[in-house]
Amino acid sequence: MTRSFVWQVSLLLLFFPTNLFFNSMSHSQPKLVPMTTFDVPPPEAHPWGQNPLILRSGQGTYYLLDCAHAAIQMRDSAMAFLREIGGRGSLDGQFLPPMSFALGREDRLYVLDRGNKRIQIFDRRGDLLRVVPIPMPDRGWSIAADHSENFYVLSPKDPYLIAKFDSTGRVLAQFGQPVEQDKKKFGRNVGYLVYDSLSDNLILAFMSAPIVKVFNTNGELVQEIKLQSKIVQEIEASEGNCEVGGMTLLNIYSSGLAVIKGTIWVMLSRGTTTDPALYGCDLKGNKLAELPMLYPRGDPVKHINSGCIDQQGNCAFVIDGDKILVSQILGNPPGGVR
């Protein structure tokens, strides 16, 4: 190898935009890879109800809503039963009922105890930490918690969609304009709320409108996103809105919403001909991916009841009324954060 050749290669490396190369290596076309399924009893034989809320912690613990007993089941990563939290009633640690729940700092469980007008907070073992009375949970629908121990309640019937509370239950802010002012159509303002620690933003996806709103924690609207999905197009073309025969973009009890490395993932139920999918976009609304949901054997999922996505891309979907499908998002789409 001559000295002149080495010099030429050195000049090439000096001026070549290597950051483009390494950035391309850090991104890959995402895939939703099915891992396994667990059989669960059908809704009529099991207390979870038709659309069980499900969450997965960073430690692999699952939390499932037990509608009939106003409780929350804790299960391990293999879906083996660990313990039950709550039960019907008004004593501390009981619910009337647990309308929604979310995970906050250190995997603390925040439960919206709507009938008792309070939020109850549990540690990762399921032990009660504190009870926080708040003024408006009888209209609350979804809850999220940030890393400063503030929590946020979505209330579709109020003039403002979201109320922010501190750890004592004091109202810090109210914000977010409803999608429609017509009170009879408040269902369009029902949705699911999550907190993204990376951007320090709140993400709100609506049940019956193809819209995702991004707020900062001060309540300012950062972005309003229209989902550019074939499922949305089919539903809008058939009904003029995003609701067909009771099927909606986000199931009414769905928790299929997450932000992973700058990508918003939204679980979409099926369209008129299109099967359920996982839709990904960046925080500015640019579509990045639309991933089909498949069984481990490769067959498409036809009906989805609920689901959850954790920060590592692990997904659990309650499908066909009697199964839990565990899948994983592999790859980071171009446009996501490295």
C-alpha cells in the first residue's frame, strides 16, 4: 500500500459525511413481531369484561382490569397470577370502580377511582402508598402521570379536556379544547392519555376521531396530528366519521398508545376491509409506519379488544375475546430518535 493511497483514503474519510452512514445504521424499518399467545377465558366466563384495560411495566409485570370485582390483577411476564389490588368499596385500597390506571415514576400505579372521587397510588408490589381526593373524577376517563408525580385526568364532558393535579390533588391547570362542542357527542372526546418522559409531553389519542394531540406539561398545544391511515380512510369513507358499527379507531377501554424514541404508536382497530394495525408517526405527525398485527403462525389478527405498549416496544394485545397476544416492535423507523 503506497503512502499516496493512504493519503487519498484519509482525505475521503475527512470529507465523507459519516454521520449519514451511522444514522442510517441506527434506524431500520420497524416490524411488529409476534412472540407468543396466552389463552384466557371468554368474557362471559371471566370478570375482565369485553374490553379489559391492560398495562405492562418496565419490569414485565402486567396489570389487568377486573371489571366484575372492581379490582386490578397483577400477573407476571408469563401471565401467572401474582395478586389482586382493590375490590369493590370505598375503603382505602378499594375502588368504585377503577376507571383507568397508568404507570408513573418507579412503576407506581395511579388508579382513577372515579366513583370515590379520588386517585389511589400503589407501589410496584401493589401496596397502597397514598389516597388523593380530587374534585372531578366522576367525569374522568383516563389518567397519566409524569416524573414529577403530577398526574393528569382526561374528562370528556368538561369544558377543558385535561386537568393537571399535583401529588396532593391540587389543580394546577386545565387545558385542551374538545374536538366537538356538541355535548351529545362527547364520545368523540373520549380517548387515552399518556406521558412521554423523553419530550416531557402529553399525548392524547381520541376514541372516535383520527386525531392525536400533543401538549406540553404546561398545557400548551404543541401539535395536532391527523392519522394518515388506510383504516381511517375506510372508516371515514363508509360513515363520514371514525366509527363503524361500534368499531372505533381506539377501543373505548384501549391503552394501545405509547411514545418510543420519538415515535408515537397508536393501536388502530380494523377498518371496513383492513385488519387491525399499529400506526407510527413522529411528534410532528409524519407517518413512519403502519404495522399489521399477526399471530405467531403468521395469520392476521381480525379483532382486537385492547392492548398496551411499553417503552421497550413490548406489546400485549387482548384479541378475539379469549387470547392475549404478546408481540414486540423491532427497529426504529427513520424519523424516530436514535
